[in-house]
Amino acid sequence: MPSELEVRCTVSNCYFWAQDNFCAADQILITSDQSSPQSPESLAADASLSQMAETPVQNREITCCHTFRAH
């Protein structure tokens, strides 16, 4: 069960960016770069996200936020 979580983001040209660097998205999708060749829009609209395989990584530099949507 999802909990309420404060998510901060400094990418101010994102549609979900809110004042004081808050992320106002209802859902956040983060995957490994290697496992996500799809565009952010197609992944965010995918109804089967809960069925995606786990994507372990060795460091944060190879992760990708697919929630981003440009203004």
C-alpha cells in the first residue's frame, strides 16, 4: 500500500514541478537506464507497470525518472 511521501525535484521545466521543488505527480516511475528504452510517455501510460521486472542497479547514475514530462 503506497504511503504519502514527500518527493522533491529541482527540474523546474517538468509539468509536475511545484513551488519549493516539490513533485506534484500522482505516481513516480524510476527504472534503470538499460531496461527502459521506451519513451517516458509510453511507460507512464502503460497499464502493466506493476508487472515490470525488477531493475537492480549498481549506482544512482544509471537510473532514469520516467515521470518527467516537459511543460
